[in-house]
Amino acid sequence: MAETEHSQKNVAYIRTHVDNIEQMTRFAIASNPNCRQFVEDYLSKKKGAPEIYLALADEPKNLDDLMGITEQSRSNVSKICTHLFQQGLIGQVADPENARSFKYYWTDLEKMLRVSEIAKKLTQ
């Protein structure tokens, strides 16, 4: 079915509003001083979570990559990734090399809250 001019305008309208909502959300998060404390508390809840978070700095990584970097067990790395993913500290995408696996990466929270600085502080 070919797109009409009307449907293209609707899509553009929706995209604009989604972008605006995302910008407002980012602003609300960045301007709330309690957010950084929440992130610190959340990273502290799971031993090894700050190290896993920092290991994702360069590029998306799968569990095997993270196990090699952090020298933690697969089950522990998996639990920590789930823990971080549940609160949106990291994202996940299907691993193109393994359909049954995910690659994990930093979300926009890194830019807004500098989560890596909090994680570095916790590892010292």
C-alpha cells in the first residue's frame, strides 16, 4: 500500500511529538538531583554492577565479551545485565552473530547523568 501525503504528514507529526516527549524526559531526568543518587544506590545493590557498566564504554558487548573483561561468571554477568537493563541504565539489542544472545550498550542516561563517573567512584 502506497503512502499518501496525509499518512506522511501523520508520521511526521507523530515523530515530532515523540522527539519532544523524549527531550522533556531527558531534561526532567538531568535536572533532578535525586536521579544521580538513585543511580548510585542502584549500582551499589549488585556487586560487580559498576564494573559491568564500565566495560560497555567502547561498544556494545555480549555476555562472553563482558565475562572476559570482568572475569565474572556467565550467570553473574547475566544477572547484573538484567539488573541494569530493568532500570534503563543499559539497553540490549539482538546479537547479529548469535540469534539467542544480546549485546548490551549504554543508554542516553550516560549523556544525561554521566553514569560512568558514578560507576568509577564506586569501583575505587
